[in-house]
Amino acid sequence: MDEKQRFSLKKKIKEISEKKARHTELVSVYIPAGFHIQKVIDQIDSEASTARNIKSASTRKNVTAALEKMARELRNLGKTPEHGLAAFSGNVSERQGVQDIKYWSIEPPEDISSRVYKCGQKFFIEPLEDMLEHKDTYGIVLLDRREANIAILKGKNINTIHTFSSAVPGKYKAGGQSAARFARVRENLARVFYQKVANTVNNEFNPQMMTLKGILVGGPGPSKEEFYNENFLNQEIKDKVISVVDVGYVGDQGLQEVVDKSQDILANEALVKEKQAAERFFRVLGKTRDLATYGEEKVRKAIKMGAVESILITDTFNENQIEEISNLVEAQGGGWVIIDKDGRDGKTLDGLGGIGAILRYKLQL
């Protein structure tokens, strides 16, 4: 899901989430990708027949009208869109006794996986909200000298793909061996184990095989540093490591602890694009002032002249303003990034009017 799709979905969710009924009469339907739309229409027709038995006259009238409206709209649509469909229908009038049946449909940027029919006082939007969660993929390497786990983190799900056990003996001294010799044996076996784990990591996390946002390394004791600091990992894999954390365990408990202790870093990763865009804008503004501008009036003037390469806009602006301005920029082949108004860069940009632009050529505005 790209920035524009995420923004558009968020805007639609906000609009729908604000609607509320006095009774259980708002209908939400989710149609999975590939599911035959006629089967859903048949179910809605059946629900409409059942709704005619509702005792409350006003609720009966509103539920029946909502279902009939939805059935008509789905018939007009004809087939299920590529990623499925989320449809919402109901009386959203704020005046008691007045009927105002509205219908919304959302073709999501990601597949809808489950079929849902719900009738409530609010529209059921949780599946769409789940899509807004960042679901970047991260690799996890967890190890000590006795065990190692390789896992994938996607969204909130941790999936272990490899588990290893080593031949490294405990710290007790084997009979007949000098302490120095025994230490060397343990060290050599540990290196063999690290290399075995690294070979699998290098293969599994190869950029040609898997696109990762980053790699988390963790474990109890010094093993994780020994593994990371020496040349066991390919450089392109090593460059992906964004966190090396100390945890108390290996196995499932340790994997969860790695994720928990990396939350700040994972959150920051989601803001990397935002931060890089802000840093570039302020750098250009400081060095070559005529190649950057700020404030809504000047930015709009630059857009009209076709001079904007990209804009930064804080979420101080409302959704309609952001959509309008971003569409104007996109029409000229430009890019845009929304900056969190509560972050340091957002606060600085808000002090400049909440919007800034990097220009394609020098302008004095």
C-alpha cells in the first residue's frame, strides 16, 4: 500500500466511523477477493426478508431500506473487485424519525480475506483499520552458543522458519583436557555454529529472495555481538541489521522479547521516509533558498507554475486540503509526504505554515 492509497483509505474510514445509529440498523458487508458477488446479494435479500419481522417499526423500516439499498448497489456493480469489497449502508440521519439512507463502498488496496455480514449501531470497520497498520517485513536472528532461531516478523506475527542446536559443550571442563585447550575447542565449535546460522541467514534473507525492511539480532550473553561483529554475515545482509538487543532467552519467548525491545526502532523505521524528506527540505531551504519555498500561498503559486518537485505537508491540514494539494502535485509528476505535526520536523514545518516544497528550478516567490 503506497502513501496515496493509505491516505485515501484512512480518509474513507474516518468518514464512515463517524456515523452512528440509534438502534442496530447499520449494515456492514465484506466480500472476499474472488468471492461470487451474487451469493452475497442472495444473502442480503434473505436478510431483508427476515428484517421485515423486526418488532420496532422504525428499526424495521431502516434495516430493510439499508439492505435493499445495498442489494441494488451490488447488482449495479456486477462483480467483485480485484481485492474484494467493503460495503456499508444505513440510515445516518441525526434527526429522529427522519430517514437518510446512505451507501458507501471501498475497494481496498489489499485483499479482503474473510466474508462478513454485521448489523450494528456503528459500521464495522476493524478489518479496514487493520490494513492501515504497517506490515513491513523484518528478519529476526536470535542466538546463544547452544541454540539459534531465525524468524520473520510481519505486522504483529512472528513466524519461526529455522531452529538450530549446536555441539558447543557447556562451560565444565572435560576430563584430561587443559583449561586452555577446552576453551579453544568451545570457541572453534561456537564459530562453526555461528557460520552455520549465518549461511542460512545469508540464503533466507537474500534480497533477491526476500524484501526485508530490516533485521533484528538478539540473544542472551555475548553471542549476538560475536555473531554480528565478525564476518559471518554477507555485507549486504549485515547492512540490513537495525537492532542488536540483549534478551534473556532463545526460542519463542526470546523472539517476542527481541521484538518488544526493538519497538522504538521499529516505530522509527516507519518514519524514515518522513524524516529523510524533511531533512532534505530543510537542507535545500538552508543552502539554496530559491530551490525551496514554504507557506500555503507560495506553495500553491509554485504548483500553478509547474515548478514543484515534491511537497511536505503536516496533518494540521485536513484530509480534503491534503487530497486537493497532493492531487495537484501528482498531476505534474511530483511527490508528496505527510509529516506528523507532533514530531520535531512537523513542529518546525508548522512554524513555516505547515507546508513546504522543493522546486524543480529556482524561483523567487
